[in-house]
Amino acid sequence: MKKLLLSTIAACSLLSAASFEQYPNGIIATIGYMYNSAGSTLEDGLIHGLRFNQNIYNADSPFAVDSYQIALDVASFGYANSDETTSFLNLGGNFLWYFDTQSNFVPYMLLGAGVNYIGEPKGPQKSFSLYTNAGAGAELMIRSNVALIGEAKYIYLGPKRTAVNTNVGLKFSYGD
């Protein structure tokens, strides 16, 4: 019985929620699927990403931003009704608001903007355009500094061009 109790305590300590003060930075590798709107000439497809998070310590307001994120997503999409493909890149920044759950499951909301690049634009698309995004996600802590990530974002690229980006990933937190 003592061994079971000790092993349970050890497992809980390994799975405890990450401390923002202990690990203020994070690197996230993601893979996902992007669903382009019907008005887009791009087909849906796989997308890969890399993110850098920096936590912000501001306990004065419940509406304060908890973290900011630099996000890079890259892909190679095919064009609808064509054998041609093009490179696709989103580079932007997001603000994240975490819900304090005091558990290993930490949901969050995000809001951001950035620059979209399409290597070989066709039709109404341009090589460079601005985008905004809003979404939600969750972190499931595996260890105090490692988490599984899942998120979905709605991306607005213009009146006839929107997308939904779903991602899963692995977050490694580190700090001072």
C-alpha cells in the first residue's frame, strides 16, 4: 500500500501543471490541417508550424494578456482543378489568454495578426497579404515543462478568402 501511495505521489508530481514563473518561455512544434474557404483557389492540406511563447506576468487585471506568441506556419498547397502547387507561409503574432484551471488541462483563447505569403499566386490572390486570426486551444501537461497542444484558428485573409487551421503539437517550456 505504501508503494502504491508513493508511486501515485511521484506520478502526480511529474504531471503537475507548469508554472509560468518557473518556465516563462516555450517552443512549440505543430502539425495540422488547413481548410481553405470555397472562394479560395487553394486546396485544403497539411500545414506545419513553429511557435515561440513568452509569458507575461500581470496579475493586476483578470483581462490582461497572459502570453504573446510568434507563429510561423508553412505548407505546400495545390491549386483547385490544377496539378500546380505553391508554397504558403504565415508569419504573425498572437496574444493568448489562459484559463486558470489549477490542473494539467489548460484551455486558452488567442487573437492575432500577421503576413501571409503565397509563392505563386493565381487569380485574386497576391504574393503578400495581411491576415487576422482568432481561435482557442488547450495544453495538456505531460510534465511540468512538456505539454501536448491542440488548437483551432479561424483565419481571415480577405472578403473571399478565409481558412480554418487545426493543429496539434508538442510544447517544450524553459526558463530562467
